[in-house]
Amino acid sequence: MWKAIRIVVLLFILATVAQGAWLAQRDATSWKNPVIVVLYPINADGSDRSEQYVRGIDLARFQPMAEFMREQAAVYGVAAKDPIELRLAPRIDRVPPQPPASGNWLSAIAWSLRFRLWAWRHDTYTGARANVRLFLLYHDDRRSPRLPHSTGLEKGLIGLVNVFASDAMAGTNNVVIAHEMLHTFGATDKYDLATNMPLFPDGYAEPERMPRVPQQFAEIMGGRIPISPLRADQPDGLHRVVIGPLTAREINWRAP
């Protein structure tokens, strides 16, 4: 009985939060005004290397994201000259709750609520109202050559992004951050979750290209550049990435 009551209460809270999130997401993806995207740097592994990197971060490191969105918006005739405005919040000294390892829907809902509560409690940004909040978890690439999966929540316009504390990986980091940001706008993954291979045709930047591979660019939600039927490489920066037609429709840049 008590379990049923807890579930009912959780669903009521979720419905209330979801309604507010839907309204916020609708307003953000109208693209009438620039979407304010706030970035929160966090030393995720407690290492000296990550600490030094986080302390040296400035907004210029992320400007390729704004340029990418501006260039891609022009391709689809989006009226807003600057689709997004990036802001850098002061660092956060706490690590957010991690997503559950299991696919249990109840655990996922509970984590989503805990993450939003954590974000509210530890928000260090004091500027104009943020539309999207992305928490950047930096890891020492020498200790963690592979990172946990990142998460961008459309319902809440909030994301948890695992990235490397390395100047050499700054371009790749921006690709991952942009990918999760687009999730918050409603874009869906376009790659095979088991193999990380982009899905044809929507996960390909140039699906009409002959021969089909190798491709020259990555579709942002496909995540990688298809090189062969069994190989796809991570782009080293957003200059090797495009927003495909389906993704453009999902984020309201193109009519259905």
C-alpha cells in the first residue's frame, strides 16, 4: 500500500514538473529570442589535472558552439541571428547525482527529480534567467580514457555532460556538449547505442553521398563520422559537424 502511495505522489510531482518543463521547452524552441545556455564547470574526479583545467576555463573555449549554431541556423533560414547565447557560471564544488545504471523507469524518474533539485540547490549563476543549464563534469583523460554516458533532458532543459580536462580535447568536448544541448531542445539520438555507429540515413551528414562512405562530416546527433561500414570516428571539432534535416525538424528549425 505504502509503495503504491509513494508511486502516486511521485507521479503527481513529475506531472507538475513536466508541465512547467514543457512550457519552458516550448518557449525556448520558438527561436524568437536567443536561448541563454549556462555552462557549469565541475571537477568530477577530484584530480589535480581536472582542478587546474576547471580553474583556467573561460567562455572563449566554448564559442565554437555559438558559431556552429549560428551557421547551421542560417542553413535552415532560422530568423534569429544568434540562436544561443552562452554564459559561464562560477564553478561548482559538488558532483551531481549520477543516472541509474539500470533502465528501470521509476529509478530514472526519481533520478531526474533528484538531479533537478541538486541543480537548484547548487546553482552558482546569477545573471539573466537561464533557458538551458549544462553541468560539465571534467575528468582527467589520463585516468579515465573512457567517460560515462552524458545525459540531456528535454523535460527540464538541463544536461549532465562528461568531458575531458584536456586542451587537446576541447574541440571534441564541444561536440559532446552541443549534442547534449540539442537533446534539451528535443533532438533524438541517431546512432546505434550498442555500437556507436551512426544510423543511415538520418545519422549521416551526407546520406546521398556516393559511395556512402567515407563521409566527410558527422551529423550532430549521429555523433561520429562514418568511415567504413564498421568504423566511425569522433569529429575533432564542430567544424566537422552539421545538423541534419530530421534534427532540424525536431528542434523546430524546419517545418514537419
